[in-house]
Amino acid sequence: MGKFRYEVGIEKLDHATSEVSVMQEDLVALQPQLVVAANKVQKMVTKVEKESADVAEVSVLHILYLL
């Protein structure tokens, strides 16, 4: 009984090792796409921050105009 559980445990570890290897290969293959996506996100964040600052400035000017 103990030997069987040991062998099943070893099989599960072998399977997990092969799955991790596949995931590592996938991650390496996707790395260029992840870099491109990260750059796009950074550009978008910069654009949104600028637009938010512009809107805030217009809002302040509008409030000052109303005073």
C-alpha cells in the first residue's frame, strides 16, 4: 500500500513538472507580446493622465469664469 502511494505521488510530481515546463515555454513565447502590451498600456496611462490634467485645468478655468 505504501509503495503504491509513493509511486502515485512520484507520477503526480512528474506530471506537474512537465506541465510547468510547458507553461514556461508558453511564457517565453509570449514575452515579446507582453512587452508590446505593457508599452501600449503605459502610453495609454500617460495619455489619460494628460487628458485628466487638461480637464481639471478647464474645470478650474470654468469655475473662475463663473465667479
